[in-house]
Amino acid sequence: MPLYFSTSRKPSQLTRRIVRRLAGLLQGKYENRGKRSGEEVAERASQSGLSRICFVYDRNGNPNSMQFFDGKEGWLAEEIRVLGVKEFEAGR
């Protein structure tokens, strides 16, 4: 089942790029959260036909943690910490 990906309210450029690539890799849909509440993000995901959401948060400009939410079941797991991210380009 594809995921709907969203970020914290003010994500860094790196976090947005990583989440965009992750959504593409997993055939999900990405949308920057902006000022939307969690409920508004869940509603937009539902309108797209997706019920599971991956929220990616950052700290000091780097992706720091992820949380998964299901529109029917609520939060699926505890927060998952992201220990390190290294960006690379394909073909290198």
C-alpha cells in the first residue's frame, strides 16, 4: 500500500529532497505540510485515496525522525529515529 509523505511545518531543503525521493522510490505521494494540521494532512491523504501517512521531522536541518499514521488505526508505531542521511546522485 503506497504511503502519503509529509514533513514538519518548516522542513529544510535537505529534508524536502530526501522525502521527495523516498516517496518516489516507494511509489507514494509527497506533499509539503506547510501550516496544515495533522488532521488536514490526513484529510488530503484520504482525498488522494491513501490512508497511511509518513511524517518526517527534522532537527538542525537534517531528517531526524519519522512517525506513521493510519486514518483508521491511528498512530502505527513509536517514533523512528533517523540516525544519519547521506545524499547521493544516481550513477556515482
